[in-house]
Amino acid sequence: MVTKLNNFTLKSFVGYTNPNDLLFRAKNILFGYNGKGKSSIAIGIKNEFLKDITKKPENLRIFDRDYISNSLLLENSEGKIKGVEASFGKGGVDIENKIKELEKLIIKEDEIEKIDTGIAKSRKDIRTEIDKIHDRRKGEANIQKKSREESVERVIELYKKDFRDAKKIEVNEEKLIKINGDNAIEKQIAQNENLRPLNFSKIQTPLIEEVKAIFTEEFGEDISIPEFEVVQWIESGLKLHKEGDNCKFCDGTLDFLDVKSKIAEFKENKRHKATEKLKQFREQLQNLLESIKIIEKESKTYSTNIGIEIEQHFTAISAKKSTIESLVDSCQSKIDKIETQETFDFKLLAETLKVVEESISGISKSKNEQLLELRKKQNNLTTLVKGAIGLEIIKSITIQDRLKDVKEKEFSLKEKRDNNKQKQQEIQDLKQQKSLTKDFADFVSQILNDINISLKVDLDTDNKNYIIKSTNENATLTIKDISEGEKNLLALFFFYYELFADNKQQSLKSEIDLIIVDDPISSMDDSNKFYILELMKNLLELSNKQTFVMTHSWDDYCNLSYGKKAWDDRKDKDGNKVESKFATFEIRKTNGKSELSQLKNIEKPYKYLFKEIFEFSEKREDDLKTDCQIYHYPNVMRRVFEEWYGFKIGKDLNLTSSQQDRIINDLAIKDNAEKTKLGLLLKVCNILSHSINGSKNPQEIHQSAKYLMKLIAANDKLHFNNMKN
């Protein structure tokens, strides 16, 4: 008999050993919320049992999630559930032994996975070696690696193509292998591309034609027309006034409309218009002069990057600077004395503009020709560097050897998988030969009928298997038609039936020494739970077999442990200690570590749950632990609220957010802040109590627990004080 765990470590159990006052007994009931370590302790008990060299796996029966998945035979080709595995009689045992021999020949999946992982790592290492060669040989050149999505073989093929392309330029492999990449040409291209554009300010042809006409036209002295600048000044000043204003400069009387009329008259004057055009012409000449000065500043940079041969163009442009300055002076002279006949060399202007434009065009042409040559060199160099990279990769003995090793391992792995597939098929063929028992089919069908599940189990003699049918339709069900709870039931019924040596389920098989049942009531409705509880109670009452039953439900724990007198050791009439065969435990988790504690007093579920929420509400926020320690509190709060509300108000309550107005009315809640807290409590209970996969906010859960206790205390102080104490 397993009396304790010894230095047990698994998940949240770390080096755990039962204290001497907390030893396992013949019948053990363990309670613990999900996440506390029930499944781990089931494994620990099993492992402790098998440490005894006299014990064999066949002496142990364990019901857990693994058992559920392994006890149903699925026909994957059609997705139908075919039945549950069973071996009865000598023929069935012989077939099972043959299956076990075949199973020994099957290479374990974790070994295959290990080989597969090793192959994947080797492929990754080969790719890493390829990338190292690539990075080393490309130097500072901008040459991209091959896609990570490509296989190693495909990558090598792409590098072989690079090598073939490079040989079209350099056929000598000895010279090719010595080529390394750099970014000197790339830098030169970038520098040339980033040279400041050489732009010059052009003079509009229509304006030139208008100015030509002005220089040939005669203008007499017109003393009645003010100078151009004066007209501009008066016009600007008039914009500050409106009709009826006094002069803002002298505060004298201002005839706004008269002044405005005269300005319009002045501006229409031939001399005034001519002066305006001349000033526009002068401004464009000055802009041309400024653009030439800017171009002059770029001379050294351009010559450094493109070559000294372009200096002649910059010299030609600079030579025209004095010409433009003289033309500006000629224009200004005409502006100053428009009535005087002045000359302007328009032919010289045209020649100057042509020289500047042709010089800039020559510089741009040299720049573009050099860029074209540089890009051609760069493309050739890139092709050669990629070819050199490909050549080194092709010649790499390390890569060749590693790839050969990978291919050999992959071939060997395929053989192993084919062997496994063959052996597994032989096992399936043997399973089809297993004998069937009508007793088991009748046993399950009767129970399903008793608990109103519309399924039955028949014998499929053609396929030598069990088949599950609907009681309403004479057709095979698909897996999707059977709920998870029903699958769990079928697995549990087989587990229970297989424990017994007789078809009346009264005598356990003699080879069984230990029974472990881990959370058998998960995913089942209330009527099914009741039946399963009765099966578990029956197991606990059977003698001579050590039994462990574990549950996450406090209600189920109370039902299972009721009347068992756990830990109730007594003395007989002779004074000898008579130890109770029942022991009850709670699996607790503190600071991430699980341990067992003794449960002696059987409290009613409501009292236990109320105490748990009260203790939780008294914690500081700093003391809140991980999700696995708090996610069940919303469900507990919901149950406490619904039960307290039921006996306080005398009405049943299904706690959802839609019930908020009803609760506010029944409990006469007036304060808006209190209503907000109630809303949060309902949200937490409604969203989180039905799923552990939703959003979980520890602070909101804690605040809701505090508010629930405050609400009960405010409405039922006597009850609150009695319960908390």
C-alpha cells in the first residue's frame, strides 16, 4: 500500500514528502481546485506504487485524461467512434500479448521526434554556415541572403546559378574565388546621385521681347506722372485706408476715391508700365546671376566626384558672371532714365544664356555617363561576388559532409516511420480479431438508459468491434454527435467494468492492488454526476483495494466523504488502536508550491465557500497570487450570492448582469457608487464564473469579493457575523 510520497517533484510539487501525521490510508478522498496539482499527485502516487519491484502496471488502474483519450478507438478515415478497447477471455489476452510484442518493436515517438529535431537543427546549422560564407565574402556590399523560407538544397541551387552567371564574366575559378565584395562603388554611386542639382534661373522669352520694345521706344518727360516708386508707395499706403478715412500719416482730409482714381491713371501710363517691366527684367537678370554664383560653389564637389574634365564647363559658366552684371547695369540705367535712349545687348544676353545652359547640360551628361558606367561596374561586381560566394559554398567540404549526413538521417528516419506504420497496422489488424463481450455492451447500454442518455452500445460482429448507436436512429454516430461529457462517461464505464472479475460488478479482479480516479465528474451534467458519485462511493466501500478519488468540486467532495469518519481512529475494548480506513485531504498551493493538508470537519458547501470568499476579501492586493489561485473565486462568489439571496429575499436568482435592476430594487440600493460596485460584481461573476479562459483581472475579482462581503454584512449583519466566525 502507498502510504506517502517521497521527495516528489512534478510541476508545483517540489521535493514533497507526506508528514507522518498525514499518511495515505486504504480509502483516500482528495479535494483541490483546478491548477492546485491533482493530476500531478495522481502521477506521484502511481510512480510511488511502481517503485515496489513486486508491483506491475497491471496491478494498477488509473482513470485520468490520458485514460479517456486512450480508451476510445476512433476510425479516423470516416471520423466515427467505433467503441472502446476491451480484452476478455484467453483469445483476447493472446491477441493483447501479441500487440504488446509489436509495440516493443515500435520506435518511441519521442525518439523519432528527437531525431527529427536533430535533423532540423542540422539543417539550420548548414544554413548558418552558408550565411556565414555569404556575409564574410560580400563584405560591405549590399547583397541579400537567400530567403529563409527556402530549403537548404534550394538555397545551394540558387548559389550554383549565381556561380554560373559569374563564369560568364570571369571563367577562371582561381581568380573568381579571390573576389570579395566591398561598397566602394556603391558609395561613389551614392555620392554622385546626391550631388546638388545644377539649376539656373531662366529669363522668360515674352518678357525679353517686351523689354526689347521698351529700349526702342521713346518716352518724353511727363512731370505730371510721379516716379514709379512713388506710385507704388502711394498705392501701398492707400491699402491702409477706406473711403471716409482721414490720412493716417498726417491726419489731414483724404479724398480716397480721387487718390484711387489717380493711382489707376498713373499705372496705366506708358512710362509707368515700361518701368515695371524693366524692373521685372532686372530681377530675373539678378536671379540668373545668383544661380551662377551657387553653381560656382559646386565646382569643386563635382570635379572631385566626376573628374577634372568638367571644370571647363564651370569655367565657362563663371566667365559669364561679369557679362550678366554688365547687363544688369544696362537695365538699371534704363530704369533710372527711361526717357533717355539707352542700348542693351540682347544678342549678348542670348549667347550668355546659351553658354550657361549648354555648360550645365554638359556637366549633367558627364555625371549621367559616369553613373551609368558605375552601375554597370557595380552590377558586374555584384554578379562576380555572388558567384564567388556560390563557388565557396559549392566547394565547402563542411557543407557537403553535413548535407550528406542529414540526407542519411532523413532516409533512416523514413525507414523508422515506415516500420512504425507497418507495425501499427499489424496492431490494428490484431485488434480487429479481439473477441467481444455482450455483457459489457449490455452493462453500458443499461446505465445510459438509466441516466436518460439516448445512446446504446451494440456488437458489430462484422468488424469485430463495439459500435455506439443512437436509441432514436439506427445509424452510426459521428464523433461530433457525441459530447465530451458522453465520451468521458463511456471511458469511465469501461474503466469501472474492467475493474471487476464478474459481470455483476461485485468482485474486483485479484491482480488489482491500487485504483486512482482523477476528477471523474468533469464535463458532466447534474444527473450524470449523481450516478458517477454513486459509482465512486461503491469503489470506496470495496475492501482490500487501496483507492484514491480526486475531485475539484467541494460539493462532490462533501458527498463522497459524508459519513466516512475520516481520520476517526478509535480503540477497541482491549485498548488497541483501530485506525479509520478513510483519509481526506485538501491539495493547497502556497507561493507556487503544492502540498497536502488534512480535512477533518465536513462543512456544508455554503459555509465553506462563504469562509473562502471572506478570507480572500481580507487579503491585501499585494498578497494576490497567480491566476491559477484566483480564477475559481468568481464561481464561488456567484454561488454564495445566489444562495444567500435565495434565503434572504426568498426568490431564486440566476446571477447575470440583466438582474441588476431587480437586485437594486430588492436590496434597496440607492447610492450610485454602490450600484457601480454591484455592476462590477455581476460582470465578474457572469463572465469569469463560467470560463477560465476569459479575461481575468485579479484586482477586479478582489474588489468584487470585498463588495460582496460588505453587501451581505449591510443587509444581514447577524448572518454575516455568524458565518465569518
